[in-house]
Amino acid sequence: MNGNFKKREIQWPRVVAFQKEIARSALGAYAMYQQTRAEVGTRKETLLTEFRTFGVKAYPEAFHQDVVIPFEKWLSRIPNYENLLIQDYNVHKRLSVELNSAAENDLYKSAVRCLPGGRDKARDTFLRGMGYDVLRIPVRAVREKPFSVIKQIGERLGLAV
């Protein structure tokens, strides 16, 4: 029994040294944990500040779920939105043509009905309504005095003839 006791006495300093090493290792690991935790906290605060700057109301842990996934879903629907814009543009274009032609037709019909002299005056009114300048020249003048007709047109347009 004495021999076993000596072995234990010899091993006791090793056990104490081993326990000290374990304690140092545990304290070192805890210190690293605290340092890492502080660093993560600082990074998280920095990230939260950036999120608030851009108006994002999500926490970093939920950013992917709350921001990225909805944004990816919205991005995947962009072709649908583009098609809707094209369809709206085409419908707008078609309706504009229909409205303009209906307005022109109504203007022409009202001019024909209201003005004495019928279609010629109505056509002149219609053309003036469209922004054109109307010049009436009898066919006989074009045949008999073409130079005077050209001169008259030039004067009306403000050209030197």
C-alpha cells in the first residue's frame, strides 16, 4: 500500500498542473467568447444603424426573411409588370387615336351643320381647328393666271416671290 500512496503523491502535482491548465484554458475560452460576443454586438449595432439609415425595420437575424425574400419575389414579377406597362401603353395609344378621331369627326359634323355654305366652309373650319391656314383659290385662276396664284400663295406664307 505504501507504493500506491507514493504513486498518488507523485501524480498529485501533475493533477494540480492539469487542473490549472484546464482552468487557464477555460478562462481563455471564456475571454475569447466575451471578446467575440462584444465584437458581434458592435457589428450588430453598426448594421442596425445602417438599416435605420436606409429605413429597413428588420433585425440582422431576420433580414433575409423580412427583406431579401420579399425583394426577390418582387424582382421575379418584373417581367409581369413590364408586360402590364406595354399593354397599358398600347391601350392608351389606341384610346388616344379613337378619341382624337371622334373629336375631329364631331368638329367636322358640327361645322357642316352650323355654317351656311355647307361642306367647303365646314372643311375650312375643321382645318383651322387642326391648326392649318386655309387659302381658297378658284380653279379658273390657277388655269388662267398661275403666276398670280403663286404670288398670292407666297404673300400668304410670307415668302418673297
